Amino acid sequence: MKRFSVLILSLIICNIALAQTDSLSTQRPDSLARPDDITPTLAIFAKGNGAPVDTLDVGDGRVRIVLRDDNTWYLIKNVEALEDEEVFSENWREHIVNPYIGTPLDSIPYRVTICLVDSVSRFVCPHKGRVFSKFGIRRGRKHTGCDVPYPTGTPVYCAFDGRVRLAERHKGYGLAIVVRHENGLETLYGHLSRMDVVPGQWVHAGDLLGLGGSTGRSSGPHLHFETRYCGHAFDPEWIIDFERGELRKNVFVLKRSYLSPYSRYVPETIDDEEELYLTEEQIKAEEERIAREKAAMKYHTIRAGDTLSGIAVKYGTSVSKICSLNSGLKPTTTLSIGRKIRVK
Ligand SMILES: [Zn+2]
């Protein structure tokens, strides 16, 4: 709150300062510097068309005002002022995609509240439109990001403010860039054809990172985009609505269960909303119940001569129970050898 008041005060002071500046005060009132809408928008410079010509420091140095040549202005976070934040020094390696080797999944809280954008930071969607290959298990392999169509040479812009941690050639990702953000998230941009940033460089949402391409393990030009927390990838669609090119929410509740290639985005239900009011103990009990259920699951791989009734007897269950556990399985279904079916 205090920081917010300082910001408001700084803005007022700054506005007075602007009004008193010679070059501006001689102009008609309607051409005085005016603020853009400071809510996050897709097109970062949508409100004014002028080119940025000057930057003014305000308050504690964490925020800057950028003036455009059409007398509009917008606020921007002074990312370099974040240099002392631990998030930009701990587990900071410039040549390892996942530097959080000592951070196992069970050491991460059940829920982490993550502020994606605030009033002085923005989001620029890496791609507006369809995701053609989603996060999750793909042909038996883990796909730890979203693939979006991206012709070679198309500019790749940074999604959020942050600092470039890695920018180099990688066997699978090809030319890849990882940017770490103030909230601890990292975004990864893979298969690029050119890189325009270097590790350690501070970047704003919308800054050019490089150009799209098809380097590394890639079947054609596309952008492989990942979101990671403590080294664990989660489905970017939990936070981004690619079809609309927007964030789903400005504040995101990351559940530990999302940090798995088996956890693909599903639209939130009322239950999820209610879960926000559960205590840590209740969530822990629920996760333990789910874990027990998972541990109790049993699978059977079909061998020559197997019948559903024979399998049911073997596992002490019934044919109808087995069918209810496997979508599309009917008592009359021909069992193909090697197929794995759930029996409990
Ligand atoms: Zn991919």
C-alpha cells in the first residue's frame, strides 16, 4: 500500500513537473502529455502512436515514465532496479535450462499465488491464435510447452518483464531463450532462427527476443513456448488464452499439481473456485486422498487368450466395473494384445 501511495504521489509530482516543463507548457492544453490506459493490453503501444523519446525516473526508481513524441506517455517498470532481488541471483545459471536441480516437486507449496502483471507491467502474447500442439503427453513423449504456428523470421517478443537467463543453442530446443520474471516464473522460447538478446540482459514485455525458426528437434517452423516454475514446466494455457491473445487472470494461483506433463489446462470449475477457500490442511488431505486413489489403481496388459470375464475374475472385479473405468470399452470390445486397461 505504501509503495502504491508513493507511486501515486510520484505521479502527481511528475505531472506537475511535466506541466511546468517549457516545451510542454507552451502547447495548448489538449496537447499536454496525457497518460495511456495503464491496464495491461495486448498491443503494448496501442494507445499512442508516437515513438518513445525520453524516459523520466520517478519516486523510488522502480517506475519510469516514457514520453512519446505525440505527447502521450506510459508507465514502465524499471526492471534494472530489480537487480538485488534474490529471484535474479538464486539458482541462476546461464547454460542450464533447468537450474533448480535441488528443488523437488514436493518441496513446492500446494498453491502459490503469482502476480502476472501489475499496474506498471504488461503482458504481450507470444502468439494470438490457435495452439497446434498442446502441452502434455504426445506420442508417448512429454511435451513441456505449447507449439504455435510461427513462420521463420517472425519476431518473437518477450511475454513479461524480466531478465534473460539463457540464450544459446540447445540440442532439442535449437536456439532457445529463457527469461526469468520477478514473480519466479520463467518463459522459454525455442526453435528460433536468430537471437537478439544475451544472458543478463533486462527486458520488458514486448521487447524483441529474436526471430522464429525451426532449429533443434523441430518438424517445421514454429515457436515452442514454455512456462516454468522452479524448473517444472506447466501448461502455458493455465495462464494464457491464446485464442484471444490475453492472460486469463492478472493473479494466478499455481497449484503444485499443475507442475506435471500429465496436467493439461482444464477450464476452472466452481469446485476450483471453492478450493481457494480451503485451508492448507484440507488441501493436503485432498491431495493425499488423490495419491492413495492413484496408488490403488491397477492396470492389466492384454495377452493372447485374455477375455474380459477372465480378467475380472483374476482381479476380483466385474466386467461392467472394468468397462466403467475405461472409456470406450464395452463387454463386446475385441481386446488387442498389448493394450493396457485399468482394472481397479
Ligand atoms: Zn514444442
